[in-house]
Amino acid sequence: MTAVAGTRDGSDVPQEQSADGSTDQRRELAKANHVLVDQGILDGFGHVSVRSDEDPTTFLLARNLAPGLVQPQDVQVLTLDGDTDDPRKPYLERHIHAQIYRARPDVRAVVHSHSPAVIPFGVSSVPLRPILHMAGFLAPRVPVFEARDTMGAGSDLLVSSAESGVALAEALGDAAVVLMRGHGSTTVGGSLPEVVYRAIYTEVNARVQVEAERLGACTYLTDEEAAATVATNTPQIGRAWQYWQDRAV
């Protein structure tokens, strides 16, 4: 059955509940995977996780599987060291999630994606900046993680160790999104609906920014405008979340 529960990001979002009334995070995480595939943020690669409601020192993440195929039974429980008792193969880049959760107690959900419009901003001198009101969370900055600084000149760019996960979390700092040069991006949020919203609108903003800059000088959101849009939009995330779920069968 479905109930409306107030989330930590301040929005009212319909959440799946199990028979005993507890939030079924595995089912919601599977839906988040499907939404992100439907919206073109994930494809055969990338992943999304959520901090456990039962034990905040653990998080839920699917086993090593294409996101569009993830079902509730595919979800594993991992520690902040990236370890799991589940014998099935975990994602190589689980340390992205583990070390961000360790460094940021405020983060409840994480998305790592390779969405195409975002990648150019991680390899060029042009910063990704909020240009539309749905992406105010990009202010005041979107940092770029340089893998060479931690993993050397010959790495595969994957954040597949605790050390590289720590470095990524440090690059993220207190931002909502960190770009990963030549790789993709990682987005954080206060709930699964919020992080899905942010991952989608990071990609939308990147596309719009490229198109706008072709026309000439752009007017971006000020930090004050960005903060105001976040305050207005956050309580509305549940509306989009329900629509996206209905689309993603």
C-alpha cells in the first residue's frame, strides 16, 4: 500500500510501505533505478543508493546489475567501508556511495551517472552553473573531481577504492553535485526523490546551458535566486516523483 510521509528534505512524497507499516526502501530504490533509466540519466551503467532507515551507518545499493533490471530482491546492504555480507557481486564503484555517506551525515541518497550533457563541463574550462529555476541546487558551485590527483596518470577513472572514494567526497564538499572529469557526475540529496530530481535537472540544466551559450552571453541565477528556487521547488518534488514512477514501468 502507499502512504504519504514527510521526508527529510521537507517535501511530502508518496512512499511504498510494507505490511507492517515500515518503509520498503528496497522497492523504492528499484523504482528510482527505473525512473533514472526512463529519464535518460542511467543506462546499462550508473547506480543509485539510499541510506538505511534502520541503520544510518549502512546503505542500500543494488548488486552489480544494469539499473533498468534492478528489482527489490537485487538490493544489497553495505557498510560505510563498502562491505556486504551478500555473496553476489557488488558494484565496483560502491565506494562513491560509502565515502560520501561517511563524510556527509546530511546525505540520504546518492546517484552516480554518465549522463551525456553533463560530461563536457567536467573536461572544459566552462563551469556548470544554474541557468533555469529547476536547477538552483547547483549554486553556489559545482566542483570537478580530477582522478589523476589521487589515482595517477594511468587510472581507469573508476572510483573503485576507499581512497578514491574519500577523495571524491572531499571534492564534493558541501555541494549537491560533483563532476568527474572524463567520467560523469555524482549527485546527493536528502531523500531518494530529491536525488533523482537533482540528477535529472542537472542533465537538463547542462543541455539548456550549452544551447544558451551558443546564443551569446548568458544570465545565470544569482546565489540568492538559486536559494529561493530551492525553497520553492523542494516541497513540490513529490509531484514529479509520482509522475516519473508512473512513466517508468
